[in-house]
Amino acid sequence: MDNDFLYLNISIFIFNFFIAIAMAKLEIEIEGKYGWAEKLPTWRLKNKWTKLFWGEQPYTGYHFWLLIVLLLLLHFPYVIDPKSWSLSRELLVAGYFFFGVILEDYFWFVFNPHFGRQKFTNTHAPWHAKWIFGIPELYIKMGSLSITLIAIAIYLHN
């Protein structure tokens, strides 16, 4: 991996970290102690397709639009400089996006005064219905997808 691509990976990782903190804090302000948009006036969709990715919790309009805004913001550099787009960069954005979703959700627990790290459990987060080795199944799915996309991006770049 050349230095520019390595720098890009490190920059995206750090940027994602700060986005995840800001998004977690925003979601805490919006949701309070009610995770997964439990008390928000939003649509909820649960079918075989949403279960495949999101698990037992329904996919909500709140989360749909939140993720759309985040994806649009992550693509802003390509609006400024369309020539900078490449498949490997797009895969990096996608891979780090999924990693950022995991970070944001975890930070929601860490920074939420109604939860904290000690309540990051299946007992206190019923919207994460399935846990594997103390980790929500959603994190494993998104983490696997994230690693795969980043690995493909690195392979394509080299």
C-alpha cells in the first residue's frame, strides 16, 4: 500500500471516529433512554430482508434517513473533486461507513447517561436481540462487511 493510500485510510478512520462520537451524542439527545427509536414517531419495517441485515429489530425511518444523511456527507469530497472518485476509494468509504455505524452505536451506550458501558448487555439493550460472545450480532455482520470492503479496496488499489 502506498503512502497516500495509507494516509487516506488513517484519515478516514480518524474522521469516522469523530463522526461516530458526534452522531452518538446527537442520537442520545433525540432518543434519550429509548434506544432504536422506540418512542419516536417514525415508520418501522420488519420483513425477511430487514431481518437479514438488522436482525430482530425493525428498520426505522429515523435510522434510514440518518444513514442517508451520513452517506451523503461522506461522499461530499467527490462533489468537490469528482476526479478523485475510484472504485477502491468508494469501497473504503463503504467499509469505514459500516465500521462507523458500529462505533456510533457503541458510543451511544458509553455516552448515554441512562446506560454507560456497564449496561452494554442484552439485558439492557433488547433491540439488539441476538448477542454472540457479548457482542451484538449486528456488530459482527457490519464488522465483517466493513473488513471485507476495506480489504477489497486495498487489493484493488495495489
